[in-house]
Amino acid sequence: MKSLRFCPRLVLRVGAVALLLGWLTWLSHDSWRWLQGLDQNGHPPPPEVVVAPSLPPDTAAIARLFGVLPQEAAGNQPQVPLKLLASLVESRPELSRALIESPEGSRFYRIGEPLPGGGSLREIGTEQVRVQRFGEDQALFLTSHATPLLIPLPAPQAPPSSTAARAADSYVQPSL
């Protein structure tokens, strides 16, 4: 009966040896499979390159990325009349604004903003703005008015009085 007694040390040793033999068997099998994959010079074969069928690039998406429309798309677009009403030019171009009127109404635009009817604002000057529409550059000029918008009022003619005559002779004018 003593010989059949349960010995934990013996069970642990047998288990450890079984695990070690299983691990070594797994390593040897994996190494054997790797050696079978080598060519006669001992180099692994090059990986297979799967070439996807190449499609032509989407020219419309590329044109939208750069803020223009391709020529074939330009012919289908309606021409929207734009009119430059005012330009506010700053020393830094990104702060400049242009007041542009379209059939949708008038609005201030910055450089790079899309305009009604396609295109975008490229440059703002004091007398004109540059717009890129349908792949071509266009200029919008300020309209000049026949009569100035601000007309100075003539000075009112007051009857001469003794106080006004003395004030005209002195260098200091009285405040009102």
C-alpha cells in the first residue's frame, strides 16, 4: 500500500517533464515547417504581392481639393453674375474681406471662400479682386460712380456780427 501512495513531488516532476516535452515538440514542428519554406540557398521566398486593379484618378475630386473645377465640369455650370461692391484690404491678406453681390444677396467673403455659382476668391485688392471660376482666373472691378457717394456740405453763410468778426480775426475759435 505504501507503494501506491500519492506523492505530490512525483506528480509535479512528471507533469513538468510532460510540459517540457510538449513544448519542445511544438518548437521542433514549427522549425521543421519553417525549414520546408526555404529555397535551396536558405532564403525565405519573397512575399506574394497582390496588385489591386488600378483605377484612373478622380479628376473632379482632385480639382475640388485645390478649389477649382475641371474644364469638362465648367461647361455645365451656369454663369452667376458677381459684382464687387467694396473691398477691405489689410496688411495680412487673410484678414482682408470683399463685399460681393450675387443673385443670392451681398455678403463679405475672405480669401479661399467659395463663391455663389462656383469658384473661390483668390486675391483682394483696393480696386479689384481675383476670382478663380471654372479653372480660369477672372477679375471683378469696383464700379465707379458718376457722383461721389459722400459729398461735403457747403459751409453755412452766417450774417456778419461783431462776435463773428472778432473770432475771424483771432487764431483761436470759440467752441460751441
